[in-house]
Amino acid sequence: MCYRLKMDSLVGLLDGPRARGAFVLRSVMEPPWSLRIQDEAPLTVVSIVAGHAWVTPDGGGPERLETGDVAVLRGPNPYTFADDPETPRDIIIHPGQVCTTLSGEDLAERMDLGVRTWGNNLSGSMTMLTGTYEQHSAVGDRLLRALPDLVVIRSGTADLPVVELLNQEIGKEEPGQEAVLDRLLDLLVIAVLRAWFARPEADVPAWYLAYSDPVVGPAIRLLQNEPGRQWTVASLADAVGVSRATLARRFTELVGVPPMTYLTDWRIAVAADLLRHEGMTIGAVASRVGYGSPFALSTAFKRIQGVSPAQYRREAVG
């Protein structure tokens, strides 16, 4: 039960930035090489499948990655991948995965090595797989805030068979291949984050630990899965089979906020993601997340986000 609840917590929080046409690429490089990544993506996962590389987040020290290591980088701050920390940067990755030299020369054609494969030498000694979530999400931000700028899972310290599957699939051109890669990327990120949160040095958020509680875990799942339902503390307590007082006390102790405060925060986060879809009216968004009118949503939304739903939409999609 504990394993399933914790998996559900990550799945729910990844549902916002869930890969949809994510940028997935195999890079093959021969030294010397240095990539300055300033794509502003919210989340990137990198797996070294041959050779080694150094990753240096801005403001942090260099970290050597060996074959089998997997790294997760939290944006939007830039970072550098290189064969050696001292190698001068010669390639810049911009937003939209535009690749240029320092002087601005486009490198897309020059470094194209085949289907989803890129680099300076097809026989290069270093190969890494990169999966980038390029879309921001208010729901996913809850997860990102719990992570350091760089998470490294060393080879052999976690069971990550999905890396090999991703390596096998990344170069294929089959019907539905993009969806296959998206799902494999999601699975890899979930597995890596699960392994990270199990580490003693990880700053594990309260909501993640609460998922293993037999009372609070099911309550959180109900609130996340059905934000549009007209919940009260009493109805939520009844749904999980405890008294109102027990749920309120235990929920607040483990999560840090009362159940209805958690629900409001979750509703507004889901609403923020839905507002990015121009096909949904603000009234439809309000109904989806449990508010009886656009005005009611707007009042709660502005209190938490600082802007109205309409203004948030203009800024998000503009």
C-alpha cells in the first residue's frame, strides 16, 4: 500500500507537466565538447549510456556522471554539460531546443546524426539520452519546488530498466512512436524521483510522506482525483472511515495545512493548468475544479495567484 500511494503522489503531481511531444534526443559526442543549456525548460532528465560527462549547474560545482548514472535538472536556471569542466563552451541550447554556436550560427543540420540523434561524431565515446519537459505546469510546480537544482542517481543504486527501453526506442520511426517515448520518459522520471525521495539526504516534502499514512494518504488521493466534488471535512472523513476531528488533526499534523486549505491550493493549481487551454471557458474551468461560478473561482484564484484567471490566461498563452 505504501508503495502504491507514493507512486500515486508522483503520478498526480506529474500529470501537469506530463510528457506530450516532449523533446527526446540521443547525443553522441567526442571530446572536446561543451554544451551550454539555457532552454529554460522546467524539468530535464539525462542518462549517460556510454562514457562519462560533467554537469555544472549555474551557481553549483561540477558533478561527474558515469555510464549508468541518471540526472534530473530543475529549470529554468542554465547549466553546462561537457567532457571536462574546463572545456570552453562552444555550443548553446536555446529555448525551443534551438542549437547554435557562441556566435549564433545554427547547428541543426551540421550536427544531425539521424533519427533523434545528434552530436559531433556518430562514433563518439560519450552517449547520453535527454528528455526535456518544455511545458510549465502549476500542478507540477509543487513537485519541482521539492527538488534541488540537480538530482543524481548513481548506477546500481536504483532499478531503472526503462533507460534501456528508452535507448532502444529513441531511434525508431514507428506509428505512435512519439507517444511511446513520452510514456517512457514519464516512467523514467517517476522511477528516478521515487529513488531520490527514498534517500536519507533528500528533503522529502510533507505531502509525499503523508501518502504512506493509512488515513491521510487516501484523503489526499480523493482530493486530487476529484477536486470538483463539494468536499467538506466531514464528507472527506466519512469517505476514509474516520471521525472529522481525527482527519482534521492528522491531516494538519502530516501535511502542514488543514484539508480544505490543501484542497483550495490544489484546485487553483489545477485551474491554472486548465486555463492554458484556450478552448475551455473560465466558467468551465470553475465547474471542473469545484467552484459554482467564474466569480467564485476568480476570488480564490486572485487571492492565491495574485492575478485574475483572465489575466493569468493572457500571460500564460500570450
